[in-house]
Amino acid sequence: MKIAVPSIGKNPESFVSNSFGHAPFIIIYNDETNKYNHFENIGFKLKDGSGIKAAELIIQNNADVLLTREIGHKTYSVLMKEHISIHILNISGSVKSTVNKYLKKRK
């Protein structure tokens, strides 16, 4: 399973971004390899369509799950069509702690 999280930084210790589309980076955790990879979100600098660009990045990297604090309706629809599970976060923290909390809930 691959878990995508919008982030303000490049590493798992970075905080989760408050915005999905305008997050500077998307970090994807692969639970099979136990590794995190970061990707620059080209939608970060766009005024319109930033969420769609971030969604494309998640789709291209075969993520199964998105953990985010917010998401727009159009972007939500795009990801749902690709069968990506979306979880809205109500707390903030690091990418790593957010992923760990999600994985603990799944057990």
C-alpha cells in the first residue's frame, strides 16, 4: 500500500500541509518497502487547478490512500474515480506521525 500526504517539506519529519493543492511537496510512504519518497508538487504555484495537478502526481505514483487536511470537490472526484481512499485529517503533525497513526488504526 502507498500512502500520500501533502507536506510543507521534503522529509517524513516535515509537517502535513494545511492545503492539498498548494502543498509544496507530496510525500508517499510505501508500506512494503517501509520507505518515504518526496515529490515536488508543480501545482503549488498555480492559482487555479493546483489540486488537480497534485492529484495527477498521486495517481502517477500509484498511491492507494491520501491523508489530507482539506481537498476540493473536483480533486476529490478525480481521486475517487481512481479508487484512491481519501481520509480527512482533523489534527496536524508530521507526515511520519500521521502515517503511523493511520497504520495503527488499520490494524
